[in-house]
Amino acid sequence: MTIQLINPAGLVEPQGYTQVAVATGGRMVFVAGQVGQDAEGSVAGDLAAQTGQALRNVGIALAAAGATFADVVKTTVYVVDWRPEKMADLVAGLTSAEMGKPGPTTVIGVAALADPHLLVEIDVIAVTA
């Protein structure tokens, strides 16, 4: 299975993600939205901490399906009370060494998530060999 990441001429050069991903030769893995809550139910503190925990949870879910962050072709991030100044915390988490360079990523501002303590939710689509 191969994933080709493309930033086409004519589109803005993105910061922290890629415009297009082309995946060939594999099976698709869909990971439900993961939040900044650990296995014991504790919610991490601020947006950066919750983003880190949500990504750890995504990693656990991917591993259960035989996938890794290298197999991710699409990421969607839901952020409570989104403002552009929150981007630095998100980009820091999304471009962590664990995740590598993400492919196409969509950030969506939302009024709230399922629990009022949650600040971010991340879901991904992966393609494995």
C-alpha cells in the first residue's frame, strides 16, 4: 500500500497538513472521534494536553486495527469555541513525531462536544496494506 501526499500548484501551501492524499492497494480503517480522555475517564487539562491525549487514543485505535499514523489519509479535528489563535496548539499536536506529517486535515469549530470538559475530538481514516 502506498500513500502519496500532494500539495498541488494553484493551492495555498498549507501549514501542518497536506492538501491531497492518494492511497492505493489496501483496506480502509475508520476511527471514531477520539477525545482528550484516558482509559480511566480522566480528562486532560487544556487544549494542547487534550489534543495530545486524543492523538494517543487515535494511535491505540489504529493499532487495534493493525494500522499506524503512517497509514492515515484523512484527519478531522473538532474544536470547541474555535479561534485562529488556537491553531498553534493544534499544529503542535498534529505534527508531533508520533503522528508524522498529516495528510489532508479539516478543522471544524463546534459549540460543544458530548462532555462539557472536552475541548477537542479527532477522527481519522487510514488505509493499510
